[in-house]
Amino acid sequence: MSQVLAATTGGGTPVAVKVSNPAVVDPVAARALIQREYAFLSALSHRNIVSVLGLTEIDHADAGKGPGIVMEYVSGGDLVSLAGSRPGHWLPVAVQLADALVYLHAAGFVHRDIKARNVLLRSGDVPCLIDFSLAASIGDRAPLGGGTAAYQSASRRRGAPADVDDDVHGFAVLVYELWTGALPFGRDPSLDVLEDAGAHLRMLETGGADGLRSLAGLVSTTLVNKKKRGRGGIEPFSDALELALKR
């Protein structure tokens, strides 16, 4: 539904400009989607969330002018490159990303599309959460569709109101992917698979590392136990990640 273009400001600073794809979205809806995402991003300020610089008008050759979000340019690639690596490589990144989600939820918002490709790396492996096109205020009836099925909970798939649980589940899937190099339920799990997650989830192996046991248990509980998922928000992950990093 969107495209991200590399550009430079008049002063020569590299930036990224996000615009709607005119081949997929009609001009009226495109303008609304871009302005909606800009409203979310402009209300946020956190070192691990992409910085927004303003709105601009982009002249599409086939669709006329449309709005574009001007953002910082992050050049370090996404988290897919860390999937399956040793915990020491991705734990510092996951700690910072969890901190960004704590901040986001405290502000009253949920991202609703947490996944490896929506986290870019700045210099020094500093994570930067991007793509707020599906973001919503907590409790709002969010639009159906969109996002990536592999990272979505059953309640998200059923169209429940936007909830912290959406991000908690997505974050648990992301940690599982970073740990194992694989997605816990495959790339396109059915709703039946998510509802009976315990029968399909291969548990994480900690290899005797005490500092990782609480994190492994939290990931498994989040992905399997619907009754406990989301309670306490993302903070338990922050605590478990900090403990694993220290050990």
C-alpha cells in the first residue's frame, strides 16, 4: 500500500519519504492514510522510534500530487539479518525495542505490526521502529486487514479492538524468530493453529543458560496461553531481557 523513497533535503541531508502506492490506493484514501500515520509519528519522541521531520507533496507521474511523510534515513538494514544468531547479538537490540514499546503503550498507542522488517538498525546496532500505518489508539476499533499473519495473535486476526496484546504477541514472535531463525507458527498460520498454539509450538532451548530461562518461559507463555497473554504489557519482557543480558 505504500512506497518509501530515498531523497535529500535542500541542504543535502539524506531522508526517507513514505508515500502511498498510487497503483493500489486511490488518491483520497491515500491522503487519509498518510496523514493518519503522520499524526501518530508526530506525537511520539523516542530514540528507538523513527523520527518524523514533516509532510511534503510528491508528484506521482500517474496519479498527480499526494502527501509524503519525511523521516530520518536509517541505513543499517532490518532485524532479519540477526535472526538465528547468538543471543548476545540480538539481546541488546531487543532490550531497546522493548523500551520503545513501553513508551508507546504509555502514550496510549499500539503499533500492531511488530516484525523483523519493521525494525531498522542505526549505526552501532541501535534499533529503530518504523511503519506506523496500522497503529491505533488503545481500545479503538482498528481497521481489519493489513499486517503480517505470522506475527498476529488470534484476537488480532478476529478483529478485536486495538490492544497492547497485539504488540506483546508480535514482540514474542519476534524474539522467538531472533532466537531460532524461524517463525513459531510458520509464515501464514491459520486461526485454528493460533487457537491451539500449544500443539504447534516448538519450545525454545536455553542450553542451560540461567539468564535466558525466564525469557524463554515468557515467550512460550505469551504465544500459548491466551488467558495470560498481554497481562502486564511489555514490561515483563523488559525485565527478562535485562536479566538475560546481564547473565
